[in-house]
Amino acid sequence: MCSVVESLASVGPQVWFGDRGRVVGVSNSTDFYRPVRETDVRSVATPVHRGRLQQVWVVEIRDDQDELVARGQVRLQNLPADPAT
């Protein structure tokens, strides 16, 4: 679950920041609410804050009954390609 949170909360912010530079993770916290066995899960990454220098994204992972399985929050630093911006 942590790798799903890390992946989604890295791709989304980089796509949003685009050619302005790159993003790097600063903190990552994942909480687990229920076990899952052989079932499909759905993960959604949502921006909480997208600023000039930092972003915060939340990722929720739900099972096929739409029960919350895990939730993670990742804070990222935006590294502008042109440091003057």
C-alpha cells in the first residue's frame, strides 16, 4: 500500500508541475485501516495544496466494497528549473 501511495503521489504532482522543474518527496505517511486479501482495490490521489514551492497530496485506497483500506499523505518540494521563479 505504501508503494501505491508513493507512486500516485509522485506522478500526479510531477504532471501538474510539468516543465517548470521537478518534484521530490519530503514526507510520506500511510495509515492502514483494514486488511485486504485477494480483491481489487481502487486508488485515488487528490491534491490538498499545490503551491509555488510545495505540494501536499492525499491518496485513498478502497476495496471492491468501497471500504477505506489505507490512506496516505505525501508532502513534496517543487524544484523549479529556473531557481529565480
